[in-house]
Amino acid sequence: FLSRIYKSPGNRDPVTDFISSLKKNTGCPICLDVHGSLSQWIYWLNKNMISTDNFESMRDVLPTCNEHVWSCMRLGEPTLQFAAASAALHKVLEKVGTAIRHFKPLGEARRQSIWKQMKSKHQRNLSGIKVDPRKTITSSIYCPLCSRMNVAKNRALKLLLALLQERRYRINFENGYGLCLKHFADALDMQPSTKIGRFLIRVESRSEERRVGKECRSRWSPYH
């Protein structure tokens, strides 16, 4: 089943795939590249998670956030599904255990006072506690897959800005889907040259007008 969905990592040329995605109207090329990286990573996890025996050795590369755990649930083999769910649960239990260790030595009155402060909109100083339980409980759990997808996103953005230096790629990009608003903002945050920055803004305004117009025509068409 998975062999029909994913290509083998050795058969995929990311640069060629990215260049071909510039002129497509199916979606943001950065989104497509990140989605391709996610597919390759799940393919690799499925290939290497052959049994629960190597679960401990693979724990550091398994996803722990909701989005990527559910991606493994949808696309992974049963062994990977079990491993991803176990890794996420392990991280949550670690966080709960840390919070309990710092709350337990305190008296009941002090614990109730801390909980009230945590629920309050106003942040107050919790003196006498080495680790702030608010940060322990509310801080996000590190997800290895999120980190790798962020690397893939930045790599794709840098590749895009490099390709747009050439006229032929600017033409392909201008005739394609353009960037989603999130990655458009990310591209500008990378401080491209004035020429490329103005080009991105011009293309994005046209692409957004096309997308909105297409949505309006589809929604209000009498045949829709």
C-alpha cells in the first residue's frame, strides 16, 4: 500500500521536483515540498520500524505533536502507529511527572494558591519554587518531526529565492499558484533583495486575486 503512495527516497530529486512545482496551479510550492518531505520521512519510519524491538532506538526520531502523530496514524503501518502513540504518551507523562515532583513537596494551601495564579490572567512571581510549574505544564513538547519539517521549509524558501534570480524561473513562478500567505510572509522575513521582494509582492497580489476570484465564481455560479 505504502509503495503505491510514496516514492523510494532514492528515486526522488527534491530540486527537480521543486522546480517543476513552480509552474503548477495545484498549490504553494513550499507546501508541496514540505508535504513531500513529510511523506519521505514517514516512508523512512515505516521502513525502519520493522518491529517493536527497535522502538527505544527510534524514540528520538518519532513525532510527538498532534499533527504528526495523526499523520503516522493515517499513513503508517501498525508498528509505526503504536510507536508514534507510545512516544507521544511518554513525553506527556514525563511532563506530568515533572510537574508532580515540583508540586508534591508543597503544602495543600500553597498548591491551591499556585493553581489559582496559573488560572489568573495576570502573571505573578512564584517565589520559593525552582522550576515554574506554569512553564512545565504549558510549554510545548519538542517534536523531532516538526523540527525536520521546519528545516525542509527553510531549505525550500532559500531554494526559491535562489531560483527567482533567473528570469525563466520567475516566469514559471508567475504563471503558477504562487505562495500561500504563511510562506509568503516567511519569504519576506528572509529579507530577499529589493528586486525579488517587489516581484514576490506583485505575484502574490495577482495570485491572491485569482484564487479569490475562482472561489467567488465557484461559490456563486448558478451551476454550482
